[in-house]
Amino acid sequence: MKPVLALPQDDAGWREEADLVRYFIDIAYRSIPAVICGVAILVAFMYQHALPLHLAVWLLLFGLVEWRLWWVIRRFRRADLHPGSVFQHYTAVRDCVLADCLLWGAAIWVMDAHQLDNPYHMLLLLWLTGIFALLCIMVAACRDIHALFFVAFWGYPLCSLLAHGQRLEWMVLAGLLLYLAAQWRFVSRFHRTLFDTVKLRHDNQSMMQSLVELHVQSAVKREQLEQQQRALTEAIAERQRLLECDALTGCYNQRALRRQLDIHAADSTASGRVWALSMLDLDHFKQVNDSFGHQAGDTVLQQLVQELSRLLPPGLELFRYGGEEFVILAARLGEADLAGMLDDIRLTLAMARWEALPASWQQTLSAGVVACRPGDPVNHSLQLADMALYAAKHQGRNRVCLASTLAAPALERFSRSG
């Protein structure tokens, strides 16, 4: 059996109607215990005034309809509750509810009333009016059974009142018609309210789903932007590293040295701490290039950087100043400490085996060390370290010379500009 009012899935509000059908079926299922209690109370009320045969038939039909309703709803609750399958189970539930309404109205027949001046008949009408008001809330969800519901429930009572034709019956009939008109208006408006409520819920769900999708998309976009930002940061860092990295040896170049000198000078001025730097140079390196070739010289420079990186403690920075000259910055060491450390390194390198040179070749280095005090210009400190380096060269090479141990005239004598 098809619904009286078809609700195909291409209708604009078919999903809302499907939810209202679920609401109707759920209320019908919950109302079964209340209906059974109500029937028991009504039977107790009518027992002394009803015809036994009528009452027995009425109870039997009511029991069959309620059992049928319970069985149909249980099958519906176990089935797939997709909106498209709701209407497949709806008609059976609807028919049982309409049969219930017809049996409620037939309670007048159970009393076998010919005169409604009996107070029991009036109480029965009031009882049915209250039951009808409750059922209106349930069936308001399904607009295709509104008219059938009114007719099924009040068909027999109204015909009974109309058939008697007495003054009281006419008054009761007029009152019932006014009551039914008010209830019809209520049911129609209540259905509209339920429909709008369900539609609002669907709209909210759709909006929440859209917000979730937007959130997921924004999260993906944010992750992509973060990846791009990380890649850009890494690219900038790599570019900066390449700009400040010596292509041959892999250590920092003079560009990086200038930047670090400014940083250490500013930190020294702010903290008042003395720090040190050293300039070192390979002895007789021109002879290496002339005797063994520039490729061998490049290999010696690369091995020198590897050995210095291994021997220097953490916190010291190595820079290639140019050619075979290198600079070491020691932000937390004094002049004497740095000089002692470089002297140990000098002795170690003097005993080292150089890959591109003969085994008998001893490659030494000389170094000049200067103490940098707060406020000292970095160019002046580099110049002092360079003078100390050339003092070490002049004193015989393979040694470390401190700028503080040399008098000012001697420093000037070892200046390159001099």
C-alpha cells in the first residue's frame, strides 16, 4: 500500500519529511505502553455500562492492532534507516495508527448509546477528547494522514451525535466541530513548525559539514604553506650557507667572518667580556704549489680544515681569510688560552701525514693571537692578529705569537702596509 500523499526523493523537502516520519514512528512505538494502560482504564470505566459482546470485540481488535503496530515498528527499527528506505515501512505503521484511531472513536459504539444525557457518555466524550489531543501531537508529523486521522477518530462519534438529533446532542456536536476546527489548525501549524525545525537542523548539519570540510581544506593548505615556508627557509639558509661557505674547503669564508666579528664585538661591548681571535697561515705553502702543483695545494688546504675542525673544541669558529690564511674566533677564551690551544694543534699538525705530499714532508703553520677588548674595532683586531702572525713568520715560523708580547714599534715593523 502506498502513502496517500507521495513523497518522492526528488521533492525539495523529502529528507525533512523522512525525519518527521521517523519521529512519528518513534512516538508511536513509545505510546504503545501508554495505550495499553489507557485501554485498561477505559475498560474499567465502561465495564458496568458497556455491552459485553461489544466490549470483547473492541478489546480483541485493539489487541490485534497494537500487536501488529509493535511488530511493524520493531521490523522498521531493525531495518536500514537511510532516508530512502523510511517510506517503505511507513505505510504499515500509518495503517495501524489509523486503525487505533478508528477503535478509539468506536468506544461510543461499545457503550451502545442512544441518549447522551447519561453522565458516563459525557465522560467518555471528554476522555476521547483528551486522547485525541495527545494523538494530534503524534500524527502532526505526517501531513498525509491528517484528514484520515480526524475522520477515523471522530467519524462514529459525530454520526452518533447527529443521528440522535436531541438538543444536548446538537450542542455537543457544535462544540466538537469548533474543537476539531481548532485542532485542525493546530495540527497544520505544528507540522509546519516540525518541518522547519528539521530543515533548520539539516541546514545546521550541512553548514557544520561545510565548516569541517573548510577546516580540513584550510589545514591542508596550512600544511602546504608550512612545507613551502620550511622549504623556502631551508633554501634561504642553504643560499646563505653557500654565500658564506668557502667552495674549496667547506669552512666559513671572509663574508661570514665579517658578520661574526660584528656580532662578537657587539656582545663584548654589551657584556664587558674580553675575547680572542687568531690568524694562522701555512708555512712555505707557495713551495707546495710550485713543487707538487695547485691540486696538491688544494688537497692540503682541505685536509688542514678537516684536522682543525676535529682538533678545535666546540665554541671556536674557523674561517678562511684568503689563500692559505685562516682565522679562528674564540668568543669565550682569552688570548693566552687560545694561544696554548693553537700551540698544541701546531705540534699535532707538524707530525701529521699529508695525503698529497711525500711522507717525509713536514707541513707546519704559524699563528698570531690577539685579545679583543670591549670597544676595539674589529678591523684593528684583525690587523693586530695579522702583525702577530708575521712576527711568528719572522721569528722562524712553526710557532704561535701573541700580539700582547710585542711592543708597538715591533708590531708596526711587521705590518703589511709597512
